Amino acid sequence: MPVTLTDQDKRTLRTAAYGAVTLLAAAGAAGKPHKIASAGTIALTSATGLVGHVLAENPKGKDLAGRSTADMADNVLPALTAAMRLLSEQAPTEADNFRRTVLVALEAAQTHRSEPNPATAEMTRKITEALDAI
């Protein structure tokens, strides 16, 4: 049975995925955030399946505005949990695909560094915790 996602469902998935990369870029600001954001976004565009189709749609990160990293996190971290819950209920295999896609994007975003700095390591932990909160 094909999965039909509402526009709001799709917006939640995009906010969660692109928001995770944005949060990581904000946490690694001293380490060239544009490189983090670019590498993470490129990884997200390589997603396949339903997740890949949703992430390829525009607008990518419309709901990511915030005056601070904390403002963005208040929006993105719950969206990560909501996306996992939504996909777990409607398309369980896509939930795993989404989780792996986000984690690969975070990993790709940090490949230009030999080790993550403490701030990016902590942000990665928070993002992973939000993905696993269901």
C-alpha cells in the first residue's frame, strides 16, 4: 500500500533533516559553517526512497529561521522526533531510511575535520537523541 504524506508531513521531514544539518553548522561555526552545511545538504540530496523524494522537494528549509541556535533547536529537535514517529507509523522501513540519511548527512558534514569539536559532538548527540526519542 503506497504511503501518502500530507504537505505538513513533508514539511516536518524537510525541517527535521535540513534543520539537523543547520544545527550542526551553527554548532561548528568556528569551523566554516558553510562547508558543514554544504556537505550535509549534498548528503541529504543523495537520499533514496520516499525520504529521498520528500527531501528533494522545495522549499528545503523554510521553517529554520531563528535568532539563535537555541531557537532553531526548539523547532528542529521536536521535528526530528515527529518525523521518526510519523514514518514509524506510516512506513516503518522509511523511518530507518530517514534516520540513516540524517546520520550520514551529519557524518558527511564533519568530514573536513579530523575530529568533531566538542560543540558539534554535543549537537550530534542531541540530534541522535531526538531521532531515537520515539
